[in-house]
Amino acid sequence: MVMNTTVNEFILFGLTQDPRKQKAIFGVFLMLYFATLLGNFLIVVTIKRSRTLGSPMYFFLFYLSFTDACLSTTIAPRLIVDAISQRKTISYKECMTQVFSGHFFGCMEIFVLIVMAFDRYVAICKPLRYTTIMNRHVCSVLVILGWVGSCIHSSAQIFLALRLPFCGSNVIDHYFCDLQPLLKLACMDTYVINLLVVSNSGAICTVSFIMLLISYVIILYSLRNYSAEGRRKALLTCTSHFIVVVLFFGPCIFIYTRPATTFPVDKVVAVFYTIGAPLLNPLIYTLRNAEVKNAMKKLWCSKV
């Protein structure tokens, strides 16, 4: 495909142009990024090395943490470096790479959250058939389908981005490259492309969120037959999942399901699913999960 553009690089406006706020952004987001990598790294290594965390739930949690680390790495380093750089430029190829990788890992996170909800549904609603339905082969196939689906989604996004011609301003009013801010700079009528973006990213976010809500309603309804202790344990697990779902899908739906308009608050909202969700996921799953905490203590205390 021929890149129809006369722009070789873009200038990322960032979260703010205030020099004092930029220094604060550098310090705060650098700490948040390292905390994200550390938290997700601990979960990945703990699940990989622990013999007690071999159930499908932790198999999927492994991939959620891996995806979170990759998603954060796609976005955060550029934001951190630009906060202290005089020249906040990103090349055309780097920008397109960020569009592809951001949507790839973002979509993979959606798929993993869906299969984790499915895993909880089977565990709670069909406990006698759980080991048969959620065997290792099925779990591996679900993850592979997630990678393939993410690749198809991000390929569609980059296909649209590469067709945008740029002949005027090259200043992106955002802290990373995405289709919405790029559409504002394109020298063409972007109405059709925006509809395609909404029908792709917007539809995936909305439909996935509705599916997850329905699954949790079914799970909660099924808990009426459980004992008080059984309900408590199931609710604890499902609550963790639901918090993650709301933190990730709420901002995504706000950004990707509306017409081609941008608001000043968009950048702040985007922080929630690009920086916030990858940081909070390991905290939510470890602080609310006794098995993960015990496995971490056993593994890392023995190492120390």
C-alpha cells in the first residue's frame, strides 16, 4: 500500500504545554510505568513458576498481565520522554506502529477479559463440567483466537490510518498516535472513515461490554443456590473482574463510539485505559486474591 502523505513526522502536543506540569507528568508517569511493569512482571513470573496457580483462571490472568505490560509499554515511554523533551516529534512510521500496537494489545485485553468472564461462568454455573469444558487445549485455543482477532482488528485500523493524506498541520493534540486525532489532520472528508472506526473499535468495545454485563448477571443469578461461603468466594472473584472491566471499557466506549469530534477531556479519559488499567489490574487481582498473594509470598520469600 502506498503511503499517501507529505508529512514525515508529527508533533505530539502531550497532556499539557505547561513546563512545570510537564516535569510533574514526567515524575508521576515514570513511577506509574515502573509500578505497572513491576506489578505485571510479578504476576507473570509467579503464575509461571507456581504449582498452585495452574487453573484456567490464572492461565488467562498470565496473559492479561502480559498484555497490560505490552499495552503500557506501547504508550507510556513516549509520554514520559516527551514530557522533558524540547522537540516532541514522532516519525510517520513510528506513529503508524503505535496505532497498530496500541489497538493490537488493547483488543487482546478485551478478548482476555471476555474469556476470563466465560471461565467464571463455567466454574460457577457448570461446576461439574468445568474441568472438561475448560481443559488446557480449549484455553490455549481461546488465547490463540484472541491473538488472531487482535491482529485482524489492528490490521483494519492501520489500513485506515495509512490511507489518510496529510498536507497541512502535523501537530497531534494528544500524547500518543490514534485514529481520532489523526482524522482531524487529514486532508480529506473523513466521515466514512470515522464510521468505519466507530463500527470497528466502537462496536467491539460496546458489544464486548454488554456481553460481559450479561454474563455477570447470569453468574449472580446462579449464585442463589450456593452456600453463604460459596457466594462470598464467587462474588469476591467476580467483583475483581467487574472492576477491571468497568475501568477499561468505560473510557474505551466514551472515546470510540461517538462521531468525529474530540474534546479536551479525551486525553484524560484515555489515561484510564492506556495507563490506569494496566497499573490497577495487578493490584486488583493480587490484593483481592488470597491464592495469588500466598503464591507470591511462597515464591519470592524463598528466593530472598
